[in-house]
Amino acid sequence: MQKEWQDLPSEIVRSVAERASGVDDFLRLGAVCRPWSEALTGFRPPLPGQFPWLVPTAKLTSSNDEEEEEIVLPVYSPNSHRVITFPVVPGCGGRGRSSRVVGCHRGWLVTVDNRLNLYVFNPVTGDRASFPSFYSLEGDVDARDVFFKKVALSSTPPSSSFTGGTSSSQVVVAAVVYCFMPENAYAVAFAEVGGDTRRCCWTGRIELPYLVSDVIFFRGNLFVLNIEGGYQIIEPPSGPKPPRLAVASQIPPMFCSRRSYFTFVSSPSSGGHLLAVVGTRRLGFLVIKYNPPPSPRPWVQVTDLGDEALFLGGSYAMLLPAVAVAVARNSSSSICARRNCIYITRNSDQGPLLEQRSLMNNSSSCWPLINSSSCWPLINKSSCWFLPSLS
């Protein structure tokens, strides 16, 4: 790069960044040269919506056996058809270490390593929050006997509170679902997560009677969905008050018959509804809405998502306004999120595909996602959709 471009004033570099079409462009701009990267450090302009990224949920390991080698998280961006890599959490790599994504919430990821250390971080900004030690909850357990199913966060961690190591009095509640192998004994534990490690602690634990499919916070309570369509509503701990199982019920069999996929998703842009998605790739998917008491019908089918698009992956789902999702282009077609459609990934002999299904009539279309065979393992049906954020 010519020197005069490197010497652009920070104000001009930031002005260009404000016109980025999404997080992908913002990251590319910061990677041009060191002066531009320094100019954008801590700068977080509002950016337009974009197609979400695909994040692998399989085990990640260091690229070599160096003691300080970081574990790298590769994510795939349909916007740019590129793989972008981020360090999982600085300092958590090294010989014999591995990590796995077990949760995501509005631009933040939760990972667990093979020593039962939990981390919550924003891969784009580098902000992170602390978790209490799992051993302080369960004692001296063998890490090989514990499997983490999913971690749900009650709200988005305040990024500004974690920048530059600044402690924060603000905390979010995390619900950690795990099981002891091989008994498949599931439990959910609640923790306070924040910028100050002295404030991080476990606040309660409840055993769960079923194999868990998904968990989500909704209107202050934790909803737990099992693989047979049963669900529990748990009131999180508050002060000295322990967590309490408030409701144990079942999604009506008319929605669950011969269907093996169960997941939750909340809809912030359509009145804050809680939706459950049930189905299989062969039979199709149903979307049902939860109606809290005193409604006589707690679950009703939804056939119109309005102006939203639904993204499904593994036990992760998200709803996004279709009109706000940018177009992802390749040489043969253009992919954009359409209203009232469901998006899932599937494999083929030619590589991974993005499948679009209409919720109205179950009609479908497919597009190739990536041409490089070396990147195919990143994309499978258990990958989770993740919307990157600068906040």
C-alpha cells in the first residue's frame, strides 16, 4: 500500500467505515494496514443488517502442539463466501486443549474447553465476560464425564463494560445445561456472568428428568424443551431464593407426532413471541407459538412469520427481519433472505447447500454455499447461525 493511504486521518478512515455494508466489510477495512486497524480500534458504528454467519459446533483444537498456540474459530460468511477466523479466547489454547461452541446470543458466543472452562466473548470486538469455575459447582469431577449441551444467556453482555479490562457491576444470568455421561443425567445450573470475576458465582441448580433439546430465556423465565416435545418453565434464582420449577407440560401431540427436531426461538420484532420449531428435513417443519396463561390453548400453529426469516441449525435458531438482511452473491446466483421462509443447510456431493423452504407451502430451493472442499467440514446440519455484532 502506498504510504499516503496509510497516513489517512483517523476521521476519514472512520467515515469510510460508517459506510460499510456489514461486519464483513468493516473487518476487511481494518485488515488493510496497521494504521487503519488502529483507527478503528474501539470504533463501533451502526451497520446495516447482513446475512448471518455459520459457526461450527464441532470440537476445535490448536493447529499444533505449541504450549501457547491459540485455538482458532473458523466462521463462514455467506455474504462474502469467505472463511473468517478468530481466536476463541486468548490463552485457552495449547497442547492437548480443545474447545467447542455451546451457546450464542446476539453477537456473543459461549465456548467450553476440555478442562470445563466456560467463556463468553464477542469474536468481532474481542470483548469477553467471566464465568465462575465449574468445579466450584460440582466439585472434583472428571472432565471426560461431563457433556455441555447448551448455554443460554438472559441478555446481551454490556460490551463497553468489558473493553480494556474494565470491571462492571452489571451481570447477566447464564443457564448452563449439562449432563453426566454415560447416565445421561441432565441438570441446569444458573450463574451470574459479568466483567468482574469476583461477582461471578453459581446461584442454583435443578436436575432435569429428560434429554434436553433446547433452552431459552423468555420474559425472565427459562424454558427447557426436551427431545419428546415436553417442556419446563423454570424461575431463575433471585437473591437468596433458589430456582424453582414452575411449569412442566407437553406440546400437544398433534404438533409432535413423528417429528424429531425441537428448538426454541424468540421473535423480538413481532411482539416478543416465543416460538418452537418442530419437524424433520423429510417431513418439513412446523412453527408453533406459545400463549402464556390464561390462554386456553398454550400452543398454536403459525403459518406466517410476517417480514421475518427463520434460520435453523442444530439446536440453534434465529429470526431476522428479511428486509434487513443483505444479499449474498456468488458467480451463479444471488441469495437473499425472503419473508416467511426457513433457511437450513444440507450436504450434497457437490458440497454444502443453503436450502430455502416456504413456511406457507413447504416448497424449497437450494443454492451452493461454498466451492472450496477444504471448507466443507465447517458447514453441516449441526452448525449454528450467528449474527455478528459490533455491540
